[in-house]
Amino acid sequence: MKARHRQLALVGVVVAALAIAPALLGNFAVSLLNDIGIGALVALGLVLLTGVGGATSFGQAAFVGIAAYATAWLTTVHGASPWLGLLFALALTGVAALAIGLLTLRLGGHFLPLSTIAWGLSIALLFGNMDSLGRHTGMSNIPPLHVGPWSLVDARSMYYLVWTVVGLACLFSYNVLQSRTGRAIRALRGGAILLGSVGADAFRVRLMLFVMAALLAGLAGWLYAHMNRFVSPSPFDVRASIEYLLMAVAGGLGYLSGALVGSALVLILKNGLQDLLPQLTQRGGQLEGVAFAILFIVLLHQARGGLMGFVARWTRGRFAPPPEAAPDQSVEPLPHRGLPATGAPVLAVKGAVKRFGGLIAVNDVSFEVRAGEIVGLIGPNGAGKSTMFNLVTGTLAMTAGRVEFLGRDITGLAQQHIARLGIARTFQHVKLRPHMSLLDNVALGAHARGRAGLMAAGLRLDRREEAQIRAAALRELARLGLAGRAHELAGSLPLGTQRILEIARALAADPVLLVLDEPAAGLRRKEKKALAELLRKLRAEGVTILIVEHDMDFVMKLVDRLVVMTFGSKLVEGTPAAVRANTEVQTAYLGSVVEADAAVPAAAQADSVARAA
Ligand code: ADP
Ligand code: MG
């Protein structure tokens, strides 16, 4: 059986087992399964937000509470239909998440998780202190759900609704992760700069993910309210949030299925403990918390991947998707950008200045790059070359000066906007997502060439565009000789090959201007030759290239013009021959390098490799 069929068969078995479960189980077990389903919805949001997106939330139960109280209030106080309650609950949860996200998601490091505790606590406190929400006694007599002629009053009739919602939520989430938006979500961990460089706004992606996770919690809250037909503040406090996080961690933060497994694990264990602990001691209720804390610590120490992490290691390769061998020729290629006519001004840097505190890294540098040129930026280590690149690409804000791209002033424009105009870059210190495949890393580069959003992805309305993006990515991988490894993880590549992969990612953006920071560092002689050939070919196709490189042999043979920097300032500018002949350059920097063509570049490479590692 093929891996994909095996995967489908497994899903089929799980669905069938869930479908017949109520016929075989008693009421208590069915209720427990309902709770597991509801917990899994919240945990699913946390797998996405925390496991995939890297933002830890200790406040997820608050969103469950907002939705539960919203529908409770609307259906009891105003007698509205629970289905109207669903819309109201999701709207309120979404707006609350948007507001909280806008306020807190820019916080870095530990401040974000800490802030989730703060708003988690305050929302739970709010429920207990509002008269219209019944204060600490809560709200009762919430009407049951009706689906057509059926009234879902008991656990058995709720069961199918709960698990249908869980199933659809899993499917939606799975689809999202396989999409353009999903790639951006998966790339969130590891910083915003890479996303910006491919034209994606990391903050917006994170905000969208945060709202999506909150809406999953909101769905859970709505189901909870109409299943229990009673709400009170305590199931939505921070302790509950921690329990949801525990589910996600126990199941496996990296796996959607981890949400189901984790929810089952935690709730079954909790039930067991509630039966067992009172027999051992009078203080059973308090010990339960201790037992869970111990479990949490053990998991974090021994099994970061959770239960599904073990399962994945054990079944490695057996359920992997089938690798694509070649780009799908039947899909229409993504449209290409029109390139400017040879010789037209592409980039103009005018009096660029960058200060880091007291240090002037770039000091009043001006230069131009014209269409179809390869321009080299050279100079000793610390001359300010990478900083110059960061100014051109909007990765760093300029202290003073101006940058024009295709005649347009792009000074102060955000990184992702500049990327979208047609500047693609690589980084001196390689920025890849090691846990993503080569194909996904390169497809990330084509992010700005697609438009499908979260909804389209979840509903699989993005398949045509997604096929186009994957075909474009595979084409770039093939062009750089990496097509055969498309499904390996980027982290498994040696550093030199990672640089090549970055170039493939930059090319996938269909750039007007390609900005390469030390692309040949760490490459072997043959690879360097292939790279130089590729860059010449790109130039022939009309792509403009700005390159920083320490290997003088490589640079001198490749570029049309050189700009030499030293100590933040521009020293000279001219053809390789003119620069080579310039005595100022020779004394300042090149003298030794130009003559000793093999030995020194090797040292420079070793140096940059050491810095990158
Ligand atoms: P190059 O790429 O030419 O080797 P860089 O542009 O990386 O040089 O660095 C130029 C100078 O700016 C160096 O002295 C470096 O230490 C400093 N620098 C670079 N980035 C930063 C930063 N983010 N904060 C402070 N100083 C920096
Ligand atoms: Mg540098």
C-alpha cells in the first residue's frame, strides 16, 4: 500500500471507530468522549498557535468562556436561537482575539506568554463580577441545540454534532497548513525577517493565526454551553487554560492529531485521578493539580514531541506524502513580472547613513545599479556591506538618505512592501526554516505571487494557485540542481547547499533585483563555477544582481561593476579592471587579495562559515 493510501485508511478507521462508539459505550463514556472532542477543539487551536506558530498562550480558556457566555446570554436573556448564538459567540470571540492580539502580539520573548496569563485572568474575573452574567453562580437554563427535527438534549445526540465539528475543524486546519498561508504560519518560528523578505507581514500572519485559534476555542465554548446548558466562571479560568495547553503538549505540539490524542489522554487521566485520589487521601482535589503539574514537567523534560512525537518516530516514512518528482507540466505557470529594459535605472542609493548608537556602519554611501547589470559590493569585514543590503531591502531603517527602486522612492517602506516590488534577497547568515522541506522553503519565496488566504486554503479553494506555486518552486529547485531533494528537510543540507537553497527561494519570487550576500561562501570550486554560470544566465534573462562576495577571483570574473566600501564609506566605484588598478583600493584592502587569488579567499570563506555557524 502506498503511504498516502495508508494514511487515508488510518483516518478512515478512526472515523469509523468514532461513528460506532456510541452504540457500544455507556452514557458516561459518551459524555467523556464529548468532553474530549470539545477539549480537542481548543487544543487544536493551541497546536496551531503554539506548536506551529511558536506563540504560547495561557489564556485560551478565556476565549472558550467568551463564546460560552455570549451564546448563553443571547439565548437565555434574549431568547434567541442557539444558531444565532453561534454567530454572536464567534463574532465576539473573534473581535476580542483581534483586539487582544493587536495589543499583545508584538511583545517579544517571555512577555507574550505572560500577557496571555494577564488577560486570561482578567476575562475570567470579568465573568464572575458581572451581574448580567450571573456573577459566580453563572447562567443556567441554556436551551439545547436543535438540528432539523432533532433536539440534542442528551450526550448521545450531542456526540455526533461535537465530533462532526471536530472533524471539520481538523480538516480545515490540515488544509490551511498545506497552503500558502500555512507555509507562512509554519515559518513564523525563527523571526519576522525571513517572512518580510518574501513579502509576507509576520505580524499579520501571527494575528490571523491567533484569531483562528481563538475561534476554534469559541466553537468549543458554544458547544460546551449548549451541551452542559449551564455556564459559570471556573471552567474558563487560567487553570483550565493550562489544562488545554497540557493537552496540546501531551498529544504533541507539532501534530494536529496531537490535539485529539492529548485531549483524550488528559481527560481520561483526570477522570481516573478523580476516582483514584479520594481513595488514597481526603485531599484528592488538590492532589489532582499536583499530579498534572508533575506530568507537565515530565513531558517537557522527556517528551517534547508529546505522544504523537513517539508515534511519528515509530512510523517514520510510513505515512509520508508521496514526493513529487518533477513540476506538474499541466499547471499554467505563475505570471512573470515585466523586467525593465537593459540599462534602465533599477536601484539608486543616495547618501545612505546607518548608525548603531555611536557606530556609523554606513556613512553617506551613494551608488546606482542599472537593469541587466551585476554589481559587486566589496570591502573588508565590517565595512558595512550587509548593513547596506539591509537598508536597500528595508530590513533595517535608514538613519538618513534615500533609496529609489525603479524610479520610486522606497525609503522607509516596510520590508514586505519592498519585497513585493521585486527585490529578493539572500542572507549572509542563512535564514531558512530547517524543519520545513526544501520545496516549502522555496515555495515560501513565491509567497507574494499568490493571494489565497486562510479561508480559501481551509476550504481548498486555493488548489490551482497552490499547484502553480509548487510548480514554480520545483522549477527553481531543478534549476539549482536540488529537485531530487525537494522533500528533504532544509536543516539536513550542508551550509553551502543551504546558500544555494536560499538563492532558489529568492528566484521563486520572480525578482527584478536579486540581492545576494556572500552566496559563494562555503561552496566548493565546482559549485562556485555553477553559481557564476547561473548568475550570468540570469543576467542574460534580464535580472539585475547586486552581490557581496569575498572571493575576489569569483567576483572579478563575474561582475560588470564594483563598489568598494571600507569603514562604512564608499572608497571607489568602477569596472573590475579599474578597481584592481586603483592604488587606494590596493592599499586599503585588495592588494594582498588580488594577487594571492586562491589562498586568501579560502581564508575569507572559512571565516564567514565560522561566523555563520
Ligand atoms: P560587512 O557585511 O561589510 O562585513 P556589516 O554591515 O555586517 O559589515 O557591519 C558593519 C558594522 O556595523 C560592523 O562594525 C558591525 O559590527 C556593525 N553592525 C552591524 N549590524 C549591527 C547591529 N544590528 N547592531 C549594532 N551594530 C551592528
Ligand atoms: Mg556582511
